[in-house]
Amino acid sequence: MLLRSWAEPVDAPWPDVARVADHVGVEHLVVTRHALVRQVLADPVTYRPDNALDAVTPMPVAALRILATHRFRLPPTLANNGGPRHPAIRSVVADALHPARVAAQRPWLTALVSDRVARLDAALAAGRSVDLYADLAADLPLLVLARLVELPDAPVDAVTRFARAALELFWAPLDADRQQVLAAEVGRFHRVLREFAATGGGLAGDLRAAGHPPDVVVGALFFLLVAGQETTSQFLTLLLHRLAGEPAVRAGLRAGTVAVADVVEEGLRLEPPIVTWRRVAAVDTTLGATAVRAGTSVVLWLARAGRDPATVEAPYAFRPGQRGSRRHLAFGAGAHRCVGDQLARMEAAVVVERVVPLLDGVRVVRAPWCPDNLTFRMPDAFVVRRAGAPRATAGPGLTEPSAAPAAKRSSGRAALFGAEQRSGSSS
Ligand code: HEM
């Protein structure tokens, strides 16, 4: 009964620390309280990050063979690297994502988002549905990332397909056929990354110049593309969906009584795109009152920690600026704390500023649907229509509502993973 709770009401009671078996029978220690989650994140000696990218559904030989054909390897690089090389790799990546470089992208991103908003506004006024995931948020983070970090010359949709495939392959409950499909997708793009890592400039060149071997350069690019693109596009979608149901917050933004930055932080607290993150116990220890054996997989329930009544005044209410709002752990903490946090915040701030007015007077045609996944929410769409506007047929580039594709739903209800989630009550 572990992360079935993704689909349970958010205020359902949970112990501070619980042992729960996953869909393949592996036991995990789930940590729900803010103070305990922070304690684990802040202690990389007792709780190592080595298992951060381990596949939660063990890969069968057929999928491993496909990955091997593409010479796929993911050595400890960033999030899963508890070794002595981590600080040096992290510092090269952090330079590329320096807050000053991020801030310099803001005018460009504002212009791009404004342009999209004008198009979406016209479509809504004409009575059409728009998908704020596909038509707005899906590719924005990648477009910004490509201005900060030199990336392989690949079509945007190939990169987003690869990134989503990686999130599914490593963090979802899967059957063997699906694992092979995903292994092929991930392996193919890994090959592109390997070629780019050998010759590319920018971050890849800096990592090579600092003496890091090719596998490390590939690993850094791999993780950046997944972390820098999917996390943020998911967050933008979830935040917009949440704000569609928060008219008082929108009114406060309009009136200037609610700060954009506070809305972003409250969004990260209540709608984090990364629901859990893992560590592995390196030694026998205790966490709170619970004995933890060396080798235990520790699942840190970041979303739940953000709603801990011990840290937040009104844990379940979306109240920008409330006491404890900024103390969320959506970006982790300690030595591996997210280095893209300023970038994600900047992107979310631009979207809140420019897109939220569009939400006034819209009706949600389809809320985001999120598949079973231990860690990532992965919303698939967020379709709205302006209430009272004349109905019209869809024009080019705009989305008509549809039911969530049946093929995307996983068949069995796994123990570790929640059944399908409707955003807003699932994290
Ligand atoms: C809302 C968006 C995002 C969220 C919620 C998020 C969350 C996280 C979390 C939970 C971790 C693990 C932290 C830990 O182990 O303590 C992490 C690590 C990381 N994130 Fe993010 N992230 C986001 C956006 C980004 C972006 C935009 C980038 C880069 C372009 C990025 C790059 C990274 C990197 C490189 C790491 C590994 C850091 C290390 O191990 O030293 N993330 N992120």
C-alpha cells in the first residue's frame, strides 16, 4: 500500500516513517515528515544518493540488451553521485546555470510567452479549447535550457519524447514489452548524446576540459535534459491547473496584493512535479524512532513534507506568502540540492505573470492526468475553454478535448504506485 496514496486524499493520515513494499516486493522506508526528510537529505554519509536513478521495475535481459546495443551507461554523475568527483562536476553545471545567466534570459522568455499567450487568447475568444500543456508549457524549459547550455542539434519533440521515456523507464511500474519500447527510445537518444559529448562545446567542452571522462559528460547531459526540461514543464502545467481553481489568488495577482514569487513558492510546496526522491542507507542507523538497516531504500515523500503541519500554517490551503510556504523541499536539500532551482523559478514567474490572466473565465475541459510513477507527476494535458465563448471548431495548433488515451494507463494497480492520479489531489 505504499504510494497508492498518490491517489488518496492528500490529508489521509500517514505515519512519520513507514515500511512499504513496492509492486515487485521490494521494501522501502517512506519518510513523510518535513524534519525527517530534511535530516536524511542533509546527511549524505548515512544516506547516500547512489540509488537516485535506479530503475524501480527491474529491467529484464531483453531491455538490457537493447540498452547495451546503444552502449547505454549511466555512471554516477550528479544526482546519483556520492563520490569525490561530484562537487567538481556540479560546479561546472552550476556555472552554466548561474543566476545571472538565468536572469539574462528573462526578457527573451517573457517575449516568447507573451506571444504564445496572444495566440491562446485569440483561440479562447473564438470559442476553441486550448491545451496549456501542449500549446504552452511542454517545450518552454527546453527552449530556455538550449540558450544556456549547448545541446545536440535535435528536434524539440525528440528530446521531450526521450526525457519522458527516461522518466517512465526508471520510475514507473512497467511490463516487459513497454520496457523494451522505452529502452529503445532512451538508448537511441543516448547515442546522440554520446556523439555530442565527444565534440560539443559549452558545458560538454567545459567538462571535458576539466578532465572528466566521456561517460561523465554524457551522464551530465542526460540528467540535465531530463531534470531541466520535464520537471519544469510538469510544474508549469500543474501550477496553472491549480491556479485555475484559485480565483482569490488570481484576483490578488491582478490587484498586486499577491506577489508572483510567493505564488511560485506556494505552487512548489503544494504541486511539486517531483513527488518523492530516494536515498539508500549506507550504515545501520535510526530515523526518528525507526531502526534502519544498511542498504534500505529510503523514499523521501517531498510532496507530503511540504504539507507538514509542523512547518506550514495552513498546510492544504494555497496561501502565497503564508508562514512556512517557502520551507518546502521540492528542490531537495544538502549537497545534491537542485542546481536548476533559480531557472525553474524564473520560468514559473514569467508564466504566472503572463498566463494567469488567461485563466479568468475559463472552464477546465480536461484536468491533467498523471500516470503511475514513483517520482514524477508527468501530467499529459490541461485543456481549457472560455466559458460563454461561442463554440468553434479547432484551428491549427490548438487542441480539442479528448479522454486520456487508454494506452497510457497502466493495466494493474501496483502497490507502490498510485493508480492514475487526477492532479490536485494526488501528491
Ligand atoms: C520545478 C522544477 C524542478 C524541481 C522540482 C527539481 C527538483 C530536484 C530535486 C528534488 C533534485 C534532487 C535533490 C536532492 O537530491 O537533494 C534535483 C536535482 C537536480 N536538478 Fe532539479 N528540479 C527542477 C528543475 C531543474 C532544472 C530546470 C534544472 C537544470 C536545468 C535542474 C537540474 C538539476 C540537477 C543538475 C540536479 C542534481 C544536482 C546534484 O546532484 O548535485 N533541475 N532537482
